Amino acid sequence: MQPIKTIEMEVLTRKHYADIVDSWIGKGNIIALVGSRRVGKSYVLKDFIQRHDIRNIPFLNNLIAFYADTTGKLTSANSIAKYMKSLRENVSANLVLLYKEFYAEAFLLDIVSRFDIHGKKIFESNEKIYWDDLGLRNLKAEGSMDSYIEKVIENAIYKHLRYLGYEVKVGVLNAGEVDFVCTKPGKTVYVQASYIIVEESTRSREFSPLEKIRDNHPKYVISATPLLTSRDENGITHLALRKFLKDGFEQG
């Protein structure tokens, strides 16, 4: 393979991007990743297939499409294997675990474990999946942007938390869940991700889990609610998504 070249930043259509990949890596070093919905071309390195001696490429594609549609939802290898069986694709939970690890190793997916906030322990079963590149996630997802905007926002918040240097887990309460428990040396932050909070039922759903946490660590609800200015409600800061992506948790 030729040494990696720098590609100048430019606005690219998916077709144009695919053409650049062809000329940059070479057709002999790529393999098409084809889904039920195909927009232009998408690729994973052929080395990815060869290194792990992957035989079931159709399932590899179906699994990544499944993770695109279930971004931010709790999943397990057993539940995925059962779901695939309902589609007449017989795969084992062990194969799901193996291919999931391959995707994580390739920096396509992040595997986020659950953390018992009260018991201070990590659960070993079930986790959430987030994407390192939302563009790839959207390419593989079914439906329109309106149907998965909440997943995209939650994923974007997760990635920015990682960018800010936090280790991120899914918080588990005795009854309920907190989207993110974020830690780094000397600091813990709790975060709920939401799209738009207007109705009282939505406000209650997003704020109630944080209100159940009795420690004094900062607590945030981050949303794309229009015209939102940062404000505190019962010690919980409601922070605008745009401001969070620009300034992190800094106030002012």
C-alpha cells in the first residue's frame, strides 16, 4: 500500500469522496460495504476483513446497520442474535461479540458500559453503542433525519464528552437511568441528553433521574431547545446543545 497522503479539506459529495478513496487507497485495497439502502459508496479496508479472517460478510453488514438503528439503546449479544434469527439469519451471541469488538478495534464504534451510581460498580452485561463518525452512522441508518435526530444528538454529546477528556458510562439507578456518568481525575459530572424540552412530561422525564442522585456532583440536561439560555432548575443546569459543543460546561 502506498504511504498515506494528506487530502485537503473540502466539501465533498459522497460520490466524490468515494472517488478519492478509490484513487487514494487503490481498488485492490478496499471492499465495498453494501447495505439495503445505498447512497454512493462506502468502504471498510479490505485489511479489516483479511486480518480477522471474516467469513460472514453479509452479517458484518447487517450488524453495523443494526447498530446504526439502535444508537444509544441498550443491547446485548443475546438479544441481537435473537433478533437476527427472527430475520432468518442464524448467528451465535459469540459471533456478535466478536464482530462488535472488530468494529470497536477499527474505531467505528464505542462500547459504553453501564455503571451502578448507588453501588459504584460496573455491570458486565448490556451496553450502549455510539459511533465515532456520525456521518457513517447516518449513511447506514434507516429512515429520515427526523426519525433519528434524538439518537444523533445523544451521540454528538457523547463524542464531545470524550473530546473533553471524560471517561463515560451509562448511569443506572434503582429505578431509571442517567444517559452519561462522566469522570476524569478529580471530577464527576452527570448528563442527560435530550432533543427539545417544551412539554412538562418531557421535562420530568429528563430531569427526574438527575433529581434522584443525592451527591453534590454537577448535573446537566443538554438539549437543542430553541432560544434556551443556560439556567438552573433544582440544582440541575439546563444547557443549550450549541453552547455545550462550543464551550463545554463553562458558564457565561
